[in-house]
Amino acid sequence: MTIQTAEFDLDLIKRYDGRGPRYTSYPTAVQFHDGFGEDDYKRMALASNGEQPASQPLSIYVHVPFCHSLCYYCGCHKIITRHQHSADPYVEHLVEEMRLQGELFDSRRPVDQLHFGGGTPTFLDERQFARVMDGLARNFGLHQGDNREYSIEIDPRSVDKNTIPRLAEMGFNRLSLGIQDFDPSVQQAVNRIQDEEWTLFLIRQARECGFGSVSVDLIYGLPKQTADSFTHTLESVVQAKPDRIAAYSYAHLPQMFRAQRLIRDEDMPSGAEKLALLTRTVEFLTARGYDYIGMDHFALPEDELVKSLHNGTLHRNFQGYSTHAELDLVGLGVSAIGKVGHSYAQSIKLRHDYYDTVDSGHIPILRGVQLNDDDVLRREVIHALMCGGLAEMRKIEARHGIDFGQYFARELEALVPLQEDGLVEMDADTIRVTPRGRFLLRSIAMPFDAYLAARAAEQRFSKVI
């Protein structure tokens, strides 16, 4: 598949900068409901094993909700504490959930993808971490194969010089470091004081320890940021040459996330300043050899994400873009979201409710959704546009037994203005995202979202840019 270089058109970005889903799932989490419960999840999980389980790899997400301090921008589910022993009961219940979940999935299914997120996964000490990894190994098919992608998010403030070597010994081969911004005034405004030299040392150390991919997370649109100040962060990061860079747009939703109310409104960049930050980020990274993957992701040309983009195997899940297509995803821990078969399920969010449910021998499913035929069809179209920038109508018709033009008549009509603006090209067989449209993938995918009109008045989604 030939992917054309993205073309940054500021006027179009201004015009289409509305709100919309990020499409890490379809239907999105807004459609999850408590009518989908443990029995539904078990049924979907058992059916997912298929007739040849050894050829049905798994992906596992482990949520560690603890953090030592509160970052004001954060919208993740977390528990703020400085007491290390607070994680002990969580670890024990997490391991028990692994046992309950492991009984549903055939032991011959290899775990090709493993991701620890949070919170701060490196909040766990060596003993706690060893307990978690042992629980995973006893209940799922962990392996040391070259095709595995075992990744972990680390907060540089929560590790010492021995942490990364230990993680490598445990089998991790991918690392993601949270940076956000090195500017001291920005760090002070969001309550995340982080040493620049130490962070850059950890990137070098990860390479020395054999990590096959190192990525960093940045955020633009934070309080007190300017394009010039953020350029220093970009320069430092690029000199360290991480394989992947995620430059996320800060979604300021204080009505949803209490921590964000601690950010002063007068410190927030204006809309024009935020677009200047985006412009600088895109121009800087692409000029220094990073390819634009989509949404907020950039990668070096030799990285697996770039290869997946070009060969048509790029995938999208709750951790963002992935090289592993359509694996069943098992979510473990409070608030974790999984995808099994044609369903999504989210775990209980409150820690003690989670403990009580696991203690009673039940898988802690809070809510979820089972996809109908229309959901599966629309998910494929949205996925094709978000990941490859190409929806091949005839192939989709053949797989789903529809007439694409009739089924999606309204959606195709809604794309006409986008075609006139040069975001997409349409003919009888394909919808193709143009170089000008690659920065507006969410806007292009949104017409195919059957649920979006009913949620149009809600402020539950971030800005597209």
C-alpha cells in the first residue's frame, strides 16, 4: 500500500477542529452499558478460542492505577498514594483475576502482545511486580519469541537505575516514557516536575538493555506552553532518537476530570496558540526524519509502525496504534477495557468493589457492549480509514453482503464537502484519504458513526485537533 506524505493545511485544520471520538474502539466507550455483564463476557471469551487456539494469539492489558502524585492534566483512572503497601491487596486481587480470566482462554493461545498502563506501572516494587508477572505466566501463554510485543509505560520519576534492566529480564522489549514537556514553568503548572537529563539517560539505558522499541509521550496545549518553549522539548527528544513519538493534544475537560480544575484558565493557550504548537510539532518532527503515522503518532522510517502502515496491517486499539492486527484483548485490573470477539467489556472502576467481586469468584465486569452486524460493518470502515486511509468498497461489500452505495448513501453524501475540500478522494470503488486529510482522520471517520448524532450535544469528546 502506498501512503502519501501527510500535508499540513492549517486553514483546513481550523475549519474542521470540532469535537469527536478518537475511535480506539467502535462503538466507543460511551455506548457501553450495564446490560452486558459477566455471563456475556464468558460466552464471548469461550467462543473466541476457536477450533485452532494455537493460531489465535492474545493481547493482554494490565492496569496499575497507583501514582505517587497527581498530574493535573491526567484523565486516566488513578489512585494517588505514597504508601507502597497500598498496592499489596491490589496485586493479590489482580493475580486472582488472572486465574479467573485464564480459565476462559485456551492455554495454547500465545500472548503476542502485553501492555502495562496506568496510573504508573512502575509504582510497583520489585516484589509486587514479580508477583504480577508470575500470575500472568501461570495463567496465560507468555513467551520469549521475537514476535512478542511486551511493553510498559514508565514514569521517569518513579524508577531508579536498576528498574529498566529488571524489566528487560522480565521479558519486556518495548518501553514508553511519559515526558509531556521539559519546560519548568509548564511542569510547575501541571504538577509534574521531571528531570530532563535523567529522562534522556533512561532512553539510552533502554537501548543498552536491548529494548527493541522506545517511545515517548508528549502533550501540546498544556498551560504556559508556547511554540518556542515546546521546541526545546522537541529538540531534546529528537536528539535521543526514540523510535516513536506520540504528541497528544491536551483535552481540557474540567467538567469531567476533577484534577483538571486545578489548572488555571488564564494559563491555558488560546486556540490559535494551540494550533501554533501543533504546526511547530508537525513541521519539526517530519523535518527530522519522523514519518507521520496518523492521529498523534510519529515514528522513524525503520519502525514497525511505519512498516505496518505501508503493508496494510496497522491496527488501532485502546493503547493507540498497534502492529498486531485484531487480537482478542484481555483487560485486567480496575477500569481496564478488553475486546473479545465482537464485544467490548470494561472492568469495575472502584477498587474496593473490584476486590469484593473478585473475592466472590466473579470476573469484575462493569459494563460492555456486544456488536451487532451494523456495528461490525461500520467498525471495519472506520478502522480502514483511521489505519490505512483507504476503504475499499467492493471488498467490504463482499465480506458483509451489502451494496455499499445504498447502505451508506447518507454517509457518502456527508463526505462530499470533505471531498470538495480535498480531504478525501472517492470513486466507484474506494474512499481514499488524501495527504491533506491525514491530519483529520477523525473528521473523515465520523460520518460512519451511527451513534454520533445522538451524542452531538454532549461535551464528552476532545477536540479533533
